[in-house]
Amino acid sequence: MATLTVIILAKNEEQHMKDCIASAQFADEVLLIDDGSTDKTVEIAESMGARVVHHAMNGDWSQQRRFAVEEARSEWIFFLDADERISPELQREVQEVLAKDEKKAYWIERSNVFHHNKATHGVLRPDYVLRFMPKEGTNIEGFVHETISSTYPEAKLRGKMYHYTYDNWHQYFNKFNNYTTLAAKKYKENGKSCSFVKDILIRPSWAFFKVYILDRGFLDGKIGFILSANHYFYTMIKYVKLYYLLKSNGKL
């Protein structure tokens, strides 16, 4: 059977680390790349047998993933975020692939889960992510939302991965603020322009319509409306930040 390294990138994820690693302990190696955690993330990971390597992310997810790929000691890799869990069904499929060792890159369905709410449409509808592949031939590009690709043919697995998206609104809006800032900076670096009318007035309305109506966020009730409205503001704010980066280097 081919060997597998499950790669986890984390910073201050003590609330997720135990369950995350527990779902991955079938792997030959669980590798945690830690971005300067100050809580018990590293302690928990090491107590569960993970190999911990300290490496600064500096806001660049792509370089952090590339570093992790180089550190992995196995023939195959599986990218797992701290707030994600590998289901037993997915584990069995992964082990079947490793037994055959047929070189392909696999897309996996990721279902979003809340502790006290249910949302399966709109912004939090299930999506497919490319996470399981041979180490050789893996490529990572991008900045805020990096793109993982492989030189090997692609296929889908049936088993699910569960994503425990947010624990509270404080965490949600911290991520909201960080991601909109990074997106605006990246847009500026790429030479993207910003129209007040098109990007700040019109584009957010289309974003809300898409996730609430076309992607059926309305079927999730109150939380569906709230998340769709937040998606409106997420879209608007990243362009507001870009608009003022271009106009006054972000100063008001």
C-alpha cells in the first residue's frame, strides 16, 4: 500500500485540533505546519502523534501549502484544514486508492456543518475541493483563496469531508475582515481597477441574488438570509477596500 501524509495548516486551533487529527489517524503521517500558535494547538497535536513543523505563513496560504508538500514524507498527500473532518466512508475510499496506487488527483465533497444551525444551500452549499493526490506533480497557486492542482488525471470520491465552518460570529467577522483585506491587496497587485457604480453598487446586489435565489439560500430560513446578506457585504467591502487602496492607499 502506498503511504499517506495528511497535511494540516493551523494557527491557534486548539478547539478543533483533537477531532481533526482523530479523523486522520489512519494516515502514515499527520503533519501539522504551525504558524506561531500561542494556545495549545501544538501540544494537542504532538500528544496525538502528529509531526509539528513551525513555519510562518505571513498571509500567504500558497507558499505555506508548498512548504508543507516539501515536508511531507509520504508518496500521497491529503490537505485537511483544522476545522474539517474525514468521514469514515471517505477514509475507506482513501485506503482503497492507496492500495491500488493508481496515480490520480481526487475531488472530495465538503459539507458545511454548524453546531446549532443547519445550512445546506446558498453560501454554505456543499462544494468539491481537490485535496487528495500524489505528492509528485502537486501545484499550488494563488494568495487568499489558493488553487491546488495536479499533473495527474482527476476523479471524484463518494465519501464526504465535514467542514465545521464557524463557532461564533466573532470568529466569522474576524475572518470576514481578514479575507476582504487580503482580497483587496491582491486585486491591487494584479492591476485590477474598481468602478464605484459597477463594483460597489451593482456587484454586491448580484452576489446576494445569486446565493439567496439561484443557489436557494432562502431554503435555509433565517440563517440562510443572514449568510446571504453577509455575502452581499463581503463582496461590497472587498471592493470598498480596493477602491480606497487605489484612491488614497487605504486612507480615509
